[in-house]
Amino acid sequence: MTDDFSTHSETLTAPAAAAETITPSDTQDLAFVTRALYVGQGGDVAVELKSGDSVVLRNMQASVIYPLRVMRVLATGTTAADIVGLR
């Protein structure tokens, strides 16, 4: 398959090129730092950001992509579901 953009750098504003379903965990970091999170079913999402800051993002809406650099999605405090990490 031809990729007309293969020679372009993948910046944070570029479309995601890979994705992984996230299982929230209080002890395990993600395999990668995200460029964004997709929330399939709305609710709260507790995260540890790339900076190390922890925050609970309240009332995240379903079917929205949030531009967040996340290294962990915590089980405690997360009520949203079907979360996908984009990179």
C-alpha cells in the first residue's frame, strides 16, 4: 500500500497512526505515552499525565477524542469505558 505521507514527521497535531485498547490499572503504566484518548462510553477518567501529574477528568463525553499525553489510566476513579489510546 502506498503512503504518500511516509516521509513526513509525525507531530502531535498529525493524525494518530496507531491505537491500543486501554485497561485501567492503578499499578501498570501504558505501553506507550498517548497523543490522545478516545472515550467510547462517557464518565470520569483518572489519569497520570506524562508530566507525572495525576488528575480525574470529570464527565468526559462519549465518542470524543481528547488530546492528552497520558502514561497511565487509573482504575480507581475511572467510570468511563471503552477507552482507546491513540499514538
